[in-house]
Amino acid sequence: MSTMNISLPESMKQYVEQRTVDGEYSTASEYIRELIRSDHDKHALRAKIFQGMESPMLAEDTFDYLRTLRGATGERA
């Protein structure tokens, strides 16, 4: 694993340390990795949303399509 040094204001450093003291994370590095994973996932989701927005509309009505996925009975999925 690679190492990266970061500078934080004292208040942020204390916050990160408190997250480890509270037992939510075992180390500051684990907490930072989780934040980066979350940011990465959010960025990937945003990209997929924009990709979907730029794609052509379905030929059939979206609600009709969703009804076919639920089945002929119209039950909620």
C-alpha cells in the first residue's frame, strides 16, 4: 500500500481522531479510505446519471415499460 501525507486544520485532525476513538474506525487511514470510496462511488453514480440523461428516450412509454417489469397484475415491485 502506498503512503500519502495530508495537512489538516487542527479541528479536522481532532475530528478524524475522535472517529477512531469512538470505535467507528480502527485507524485514521481507514476513515480516510472510506471517505474516498464514498466519494468515488458518488462520482461514478453521477456519471451514470448523466450518461442516462444523454441517452435516447425509449420508444415505448416508460410507465408502460415499468408495468411490464412488474407483470400483468400491476402489483408493486
